[in-house]
Amino acid sequence: MKQDTHPKWFPECKVYFNGEVVMTTGATVKEMHVDVWSGSHPFFTGKSSFVDSAGRVEKFQRKFAGDYFSKGKKK
């Protein structure tokens, strides 16, 4: 069998959500920083939450601001 073909395995990988450790698991990295996990996802918690990744809401609001919809269709 070839040596050094498998990635390094970290059996105690820490998973961070909002700056705090929420769980540990085995992975190929020492730590993971996640935006959503089962403890914060509305499907599992029954509560709604708002996640804005990379300012997409602001981008949408800038794009469709003003009289965007009052302009006629371009032909």
C-alpha cells in the first residue's frame, strides 16, 4: 500500500457556531466554523431565523430600489 495517500485525520475536530463550540466530530481539519447547524436551523428548532450571507439582502435592495418596477419592459 502507498504511504501518505490519506489526509491527516483529526478525531476531535471542534465545530464552532457564533464563536462557541457546539459539537466535536472527526474530520480532516482541526476546526470548522459554520453559519448554520441543526441547533440553529428552523427545520429542527421550529423557530425562524435570519441568515444574511455576504450582504445579499442589501445587494437585492440596491438593485431593486427606487422606480425599478415602474420602468417598462425592455424590448
